[in-house]
Amino acid sequence: MLNVSNLSFSFDNGERVIRDMSFTAGKGERLCLSAASGEGKTTVLKLIAGLLTAESGKIEASGKVGMSFQSDALFPWQTALQNVKNVCEEKTAAYWLDAFGLGSDFDKKPGELSGGMRRRVSLARAVAFEPDILLLDEPFNGLDSECKEKIMALIAGHFSSRLIVFTTHDKSEQDSFATRVIELS
Ligand SMILES: Nc1ncnc2c1ncn2[C@@H]1O[C@H](COP(=O)(O)OP(=O)(O)O)[C@@H](O)[C@H]1O
Ligand SMILES: [Mg+2]
């Protein structure tokens, strides 16, 4: 389902960020890419999503790929509901926003939401897109522990027969959400 082989990548400044990385992952996995800040976690997800192009090596991903970004990447001029509706029908958007605790915030724009609320809108959009491979870049940042547990359970349940690749350096998030952890070094 996802096959990464001998992947290498450098930015224009020539700094080699990813060096000869290989792994495979399949349906039902929640694979965590773990590393300290600046070690290349976001870069790997962007390469899998096709937002960056590998310098050498190969990425084979079968099915539809969706991603939630570390920066949320919401359209500031759209409401929470409109942001999610960009990828699905209105009732699906409403369902996920409500499930993620934003039932009273449909009409608020990102500027009127807290960081944790924006993160939940961003996650709702990624989930509502219904990808076969769901990429989540530090998905649980800024969420309090109760909300985090609930969202983890909802996402894990909904994607139980698909592949999730996510990043975090947080050991407790790895313990509660990952089925496997790869350390980038
Ligand atoms: N657009 C860019 N141009 C040049 N260097 C970058 C760019 N984006 C990230 N980097 C560098 O690549 C390395 C990996 O970044 P990143 O993948 O964002 O790491 P992480 O997500 O693990 O914190 C860092 O050293 C960072 O400074
Ligand atoms: Mg990152």
C-alpha cells in the first residue's frame, strides 16, 4: 500500500534532509515517524503526498492520499464548515466537526478559533476527505488530553482498515495511537 525505497531528498541549499530511507506500510497500520524537531518528519510526509519530489529513490502509494498539515493550512476567509466542505458534502463536514467537539463553531472563521480548535477543523477536513492513506503531521499538538483521546479513538476507528502515517516526538502519543514507530535519524 505504501512502499518507500532508498528515498533521499535535499533542499535547494544542498542540505541532505532524508538519506536512503526505506520502509513499507499496509492497511490497518498507524505508523509513527518519530524524530526530534528539524530531523525531516514533515519533509517525509510531503514527499509521500507528492508536494516535494524525491532526489532519488521511489515512493509507491496506492489509492487516494490525504494530509493534515502541522500549520493547519485552513483558508482564513472561510468558516470552519466551509473549510471542511471543500473536500466533502455538507452533512459529512458537519458530522466530523460535531464529532470533534465543534458543533457550535460551524460559522466561525479560523481567526475566531483557538489553536486547538483550528487543529480540530484541520483534522476534520483530512478525515472527511476519506483518503486511503491518511498523513497527519503532528496531529495532536495543542489538544488537551481528554479531547486528544477522543479524537484518537474516532480516527483510529474510522481508518481501521486503511493506512495512517503520522508524526510526533511525543512518547505518550506514540503509545496510545501508533501501531508501529520508525525513528528517523
Ligand atoms: N523549504 C525549506 N528550505 C530549506 N530547508 C528546509 C525547508 N523546509 C525544511 N527545511 C529544513 O529541513 C530539515 C527538516 O525539516 P522538517 O522536515 O520540517 O523537520 P521536522 O518536521 O522533523 O521538524 C530542517 O533542518 C529544516 O530546517
Ligand atoms: Mg515538522
